[in-house]
Amino acid sequence: MDSLYKKLIILAILPFSLNATSLKEIMQATLKNNVFIKAMNYDIASKKETLKSVSNTLNPTINVGANYTKLDLDVRSTQVGATAMGYLKFGIDVYDGGKNSSIKRQKGFELESAKLSTKASKKEILLQVATLFFQIKTVDANLLAYSDKSKALLAQYKREKQKYDLKMITIDEVLKLQSEYESNKYVMDDLRYQRDYLYQNLSLLVGKTITSIDDSKLPDISNLNYQPSSNIKALKVGLRAADESVAQIKALKKPKVKLEDSINVYNYNDYNENLLKDLPDTQNQFMLSFSMNLYDTVSSSKKQAAMLEKMVKKEQLNYALSKEKMAFDLAKKKLLTQQKKIDSAKSALDMAISVYDIILTKYQNGIVDNIAYLDALSKKTINRALYNQALNNYEIAKANYYFDSGMDYETALRKF
């Protein structure tokens, strides 16, 4: 049993001494490999191309085409029976009521909003990474605490077993220690599962397998001031894009001027060449058209829908801004609370260690029974676990404090 125990302890500790990865390295790998971030980068690239496609507000077009016409019944002698035509047509919107210019501005705002939203999403993903990182550290530290408990239980088990073999104590004294030892193994198995689960979730976010982490901590930063995050900036830009949607609908009622010029090439068959001698082989046709929408049944509803959509985005912005400010205030309070929890947990652990040392001496001298000893050992282990959790929850609280302040991820990584 002693040999098996030592092997388990070695397996539990070994990953932390080989190729341990720092929090900053993990975050940098996340920015490169995370599938959601890659998808968002593709979305930005797509919006860049969309912006390019509407950049020329004159909307120039060049079209080439051909058609063939044949008359079969009641063809007069002054008509051509079969005509083939090829054409090259050039057109531009001299004035479209400002619609194309508005579309260009809208697509520009949508691109800017996508970039800002991506920055906000990257920050959220990095915060998840930091949370998982310190949760793993909590589990690792608790594994060591319960490993120490197993070591202590095993030593006392061997001691009591020798006494039992010498008929100095009854079997129940030995069984109590063995039962506690087995229960402790159960807790350790559950902690190992938790560690595997957290590592797999971390690896999924990072986009590469993470098997060990180092002892990274976040720097202490106090008195941060709130500033609007990339998410708030994205919503503000989205509001400007909504304004352009309204402008495009208003443009439907404005006059439009379009210029077209086409070169046509003709070929004729099945006609009376004596009567039709001056048929053109080529023609250049120039057209300048003017139009204005005096009435339709959809513009008013479209405008109202666009205005309502703008109101939706405005309310979403107001809510998000209030939520961010509240989150920052709570994050600051959480940081202070976690500092107090560390002090309390440290004090409780120190007292539990002192009590355990006293009870252990009394137990070994036969002054107290193993029930008192097991109680003292359990309290020491539990308080050590709570202290470890408080330390790592403090690091998670710091990460939330940084990001909830509106600090962007690039600045945060430089500080980390």
C-alpha cells in the first residue's frame, strides 16, 4: 500500500515539474488557435470585402450581352426577318438620393463594429481561460492537501496496525483509520477527475493540449477607473449603422439620375435588301434618365421599422452601459472581499494546524482517541483547501477587475 501511495503522489506531482505553461503563454496561444476567434476574424475579412464592393458610390457597371430575334408570321417587306445584336453597355448612377453613399458608410460602421465586438469577445474568452487556470491551481493545491492527509493517515494506520498485531488495541481502532484513508482516496479520485475536466475545457478554449501549468499570478493593480469597453464602443458604432439604414430608406423618395451609354453591333438575315438598304451595322446609344418615387406602399413602413430597430439598439446600449458600470463596482468589491477571505482562511488554517499538532501529540501518547485525531486532521485539511481556494479566487477576482474596468486585452496581456 505504501508503494502504491508513493506512485500516486509522484503521478500527481510530475506534470507540474515538466513543461509547465504560464498563464500569459496560454493566453497568447488562445488568441492564435481558438476556433471562435478564428471564426470572428473570418467575419471581419468578409465585412472588409463587402465594404470594398460598395466603395464606389457611383455604382459603375459594364455589361456585355447578345440577343437574337426572328419573325415567322406575317413579316412585311419592310421588316427584317432575323436580327442578331451584340452590345456593350456602360452605366453610372449620377445621383441616387444618397443611397449608395449611405450604404458605404453603413458597411464601414458594420466593419468597425465587428472589429470592436471581436476585441470584446477575445477579452471574454481570455477571462474564461484565466478562470479555468486558477480553478486548476485550486484543484492541484487541494490534491496536495489531501495527499498530505493520506500520508498522515497511512503513517497512523501502520502505527495502530502494529499495536493491534501485539494485541494492544482492538480491531475497531485500526478499521477507523483504514476507513478514513479509503474515504480520502475517494476525494482524491474526484479531485483528479475535476482536474482532467478543467484541463480539457482549458485545452478546448486554447485550441491546443494543455497538460500542466506553472505558478503564474496576476499583478496587483488598484484604483482602476472604469472606461467603456470594446463592447460598448461596438454598440455605439452599431447605432450609427442603424442611422444609415434610415437614411437609405429616405433616399427612396429622392430623385435619381442615371447615365447609360451602349454600343450595339447588328447582323441581319431574311429581309428585302432592295427596300432596306440603310440598316445600321453599329450604333452608339446615350441615355440620361431621371426618376422620382412619388408614392409607394412600402417606404413608410420600412422607415418606421428602421426607426424602431434604431430604438432597440439605443436601449441595448443604455442597458449594456449600466450593466458594465455595475459589474465594475461589484468586481472591485469582490476583490476586497476576497482579500478579507484570504486573511480569514489563513487564520483558520493556522489555528487548525496548531490544534492538529497538539491533538497529534496527545493521540500518540494515548491521551485522546483516534476520533479526536481524525477530526483535527480533517479540519486541518479542509481549512487548507479553503485557504487554497481563497488564494486562487482572489486571482480570478483580479482578472474580473481588470477586464470589467474596460481594459482591453492587449493592455492586460502587457501587464500580465
